[in-house]
Amino acid sequence: MKGSVAASLLAVALMGAAARPPAPSPQLALRLEPGAVARHQLVAVARDIEVDGDALADVAALNGSVLVRGHVKGDVIVIGGNAHLGPRASVGGDISVIGGAIQAEPGARIGGRSVAYPNASPTLTTLLEGPSLGLSDASPLVLGAKLALLAAWAALLLVLFAASGRQMLETADDVSHEPFLSFFTGLTGVAALVLTALALTIFLGGLAWAPMLALVALFLVVLKLWGMVAVFYALGDWVALRLLHRNLRPLNAATLGLLLMGAVKFLPYIGVWVWTTATLIGIGATLSTKFGRREAWFELAGGPLG
């Protein structure tokens, strides 16, 4: 889906921030009415999804719950919420819940696997947005930590553009032209990696799971770092062309994007959602382009896979 990355980031994140007051009401949920058909993915940020009609693709919620009273042909993915299935609900694919529970009433039908890890959400939030210091947003320590992180991002930006500029531009192209698809790819990719990591802690005895868990966490961090730099460039390039009517060099455009995202980071609550949304878009674009190489992730005897 074509669209502006700047508008996509701000629209999704601000919508999520506005839709999550202390006492949410049912009208704020993203609802597929009875008799309605959704042919594309349903994705919600910081709000619930209610499926009373027919969803022909996947359904995903970040920091929200999914209530299915109708039919979902694809998978249901929930991070930071619950999945609830009514007595007439049917899900053709898998149900994956991180940071919540799965509640299926008698009569509900699930075609795939059901996996829930109620305690995984805080760790995942730390990977996506960064560690929480447990202090006020206006605290000097918090402000200093954010400034230090922005300085680290600036240094990383220089390194990645110097070493892999062409590949970075390839990833940024997906961020610019397919932001919503990249967001969904990032959400499903992160959920799959986290569920894989948590499964290792169950099936591997003793401390044998620790190295594999560390590798999965490291891979997630690398995906985030690469993807966010691509987001910086895509955002800066869009602002330069559309608002400033200038064609900046890639490094300058990326620096402009970093400054804009850095300013948003200091906004209470909204900053967290903008950066979390941007992180998922960046991770999705990185997975889709294999770090800008446009190659299959795996090669099998019958041909490429991924």
C-alpha cells in the first residue's frame, strides 16, 4: 500500500494514544460488523479489535485485545492483550498471544495452534522502545538518558550509511512505500521470534536454552537498529521533498529524520507509541528486504524460501 511514511507513523501512533484512556469504551474498538467482510489484515495499536463479521486475512493487536465472535480465516496475533473467542467464533489459523491469555468459549473452533505467554510483554516492550527507568518523563535522568540514546543513534546512523548505504536505501524504500505492510510484517515477525525464544525455555532443559535465547534477543536488537535507521532516512527524505522541496543527500536526510523522531521521543506517551510503531515498521521492512539485499532468507533444494 502506497503512502507517506510520516503520515503513517504519526497517524497510527496518535490514533493509538488517543484511543487508550484509563476507562476505554466499546466504541473505541476497531470493529468488523456482522455481515461485513475484511479482505486484508486488521491491525490495531493501543485499541481492541472486535470481529463479528468475516476476516479473510490475519488479525493483529498491539497493546490491545482481540474479541472474535465471527470468523477469521488467518492467524490471530496479540501482543499486550488477550484473545477471546465467542461460542460461534472460528479461527482458521494459529492464535499467538504475548503478554495475555487465550479464552475460548465452548463451541469456538480453532484450526491451528494456540500459544499464550502471559508474562512476556514487559520484556518485549523493552526490546521495542527501550528500558523504562520508572521515573517521570520530565525527570532530568530520563531526559539525559533520551539525549544519550539519540547521540548513540546518530553514531550508528553514520556507521551504517558508511558501511551499507545502498542496502539501507533498499530497506528505506519499503518503509516509504509499504509502511502498513511493513508494520504488520514487523508485528508478526517479532511475535514469531519471541514465541520461538520462549518455546526454547520450555523444551530445552537446564541452562541449554540460554545461548539460543540470547541469540534470538540479539537478532531482534539488530533488526531494530537497522530498521530504525531506515525509518530515519525515509522520514527525513519525505519531509525534505514534500515540505522543504529539497533533495537532500541520504546521510543528511537520515539525520533530519533522526532529529524529527528525537523531538517526538520527548512527548509524553505519544513518543512511546510513535517509536514503537516506527520500530515495528523498520523491523518489517528489514525482514522483507533481508537487510536491503532483496534475497531469500533461506535456500532449499527446491528453490528459495522467505
